Amino acid sequence: MTPSEPTPLTSRTDTDTHTHSLRALRLAGIAGILTSAAWLVGDILLLGKPMVAPDQYPILTAYDGMARDSLAAMLPASTTRLAWGALLGVLTGPLYLYACRHFRHALLPQPRRLALPPFLLLTAGYALAPFAHGSFFYWGQAAKAVHESGADSATLTALPGDLATVLFIPYAVLLALWGVGSVWLAVLVLRGGTALPRWMCIANPLVCTLIGTLVTKLWPGAMGTALQGAALSVGNLLLFSLTTAAFWRRTTD
């Protein structure tokens, strides 16, 4: 074909489709990073205050473990702080679903029967996350109301516990979905023949959440206190930063 001849329509269409696909993939990565950052700020607002002692808030004696620690951080927080902490996660949550296209692209050109299940499992987990995150506001507010009322009522005292039960169910389900989907994704990437190098088998919610947990527990001082409830968000920020960097570099090679 000489320079004066027009470009074939099929070639032009393929180029446009490829360019659109790369743009969408990059936007998905940016969406994942920005959403993770928003959730990180939300976690700091919800759970980033120093934990109070049970003698200041007797309602804490009815809880132990993670539930007690979460309430101990939320009880001294203002309603406005808790509201913004919850809303930052709920309102940006849909962007996580767009970012999930990274999981589908990561496994190309694997057969659909192998690549689709982990994508669906991981996406379903992210679909549940906004409800779980936003529910912390109602849980914290209920505990604050019971404490401030000073009422000696078994029904009122049990209310925060009932809310916590409903809150932790979707958290347990999403973690199970992330666990199964992450292992599936990691195995396929480790085997080779995907869009990611083998070492990127660590780029999944399970491994990145474990890293996020270590970061939030080992970070000292005031920053460590601020991040004490942000393990999932730190993990997701790491995850989408890794996948975005990998896909961005690949598409510019």
C-alpha cells in the first residue's frame, strides 16, 4: 500500500478499538486508586481516633476483640465525622466495580471458563463492601446514643450488638469471596500465560489485605493510630497501584 492509499477500514477500526480498550483499562486503574484513597480517608474518620477505655464508656464491656476496638474508636467521634467516614466509602463504592475490570484483563488470554469465575467472585466481594463500610455509621451512632441516654435497658444495650451482627455478615461473605477469588487468580498468574508476570501473583485482595494489616499494625505513633482500622483500604490501594503500574507500562512498551 502506497502512502497515498487510504488506510483500510478494518485496520482503522482495530486501532480505535485497541486505543479505547487501553484508555478504559487505565481509567479503571485510576478509579481503583482514587476509590481506595477515598476509603482510606473514610476509615481514618470512622476508626482513626485513639481508643477509649471501658471505664469511660461502660457499653464497651459487652464486647471484645475487633468489635470492642471498633466501638472504642467510634464512641468519642462526632456524628459529622462518622457520617463523612461512611459516606466517602458508600458514594465512591461503584467505582470499585469499574476498577474490577483489571481482574478480568489480568487473566487474558486464559479460557473464559478459567478467567470468568475469579473475576465474578472478586467483583461480588467489592459489590458488598459499600454496605459493610457504610453500616459502621449506624453501629457507632447506636452505641453513642445508648451511652449518652444513660438508660438501663437490656433492649437498648443489645441494639449495637444486633447491628454489629448484621454488619459482620457481609464482611465475612466478602472476605470469603475475596479469598477464593484471590487464590484462583494467583494460581493462574503463577502458572503463566496471562497478561501479568508471574511475580504479580501477589496482586490480589487476599495478599494485599494481609500486607495492609501488617502496615496498619506495625506503623508507630499517631499515624499508626489513624490507620488502625484501614487494613482493607491500604491493601486495595496497594493492589490497584500494582495492577495500574503493570498495565500502564505494558501498554506503553
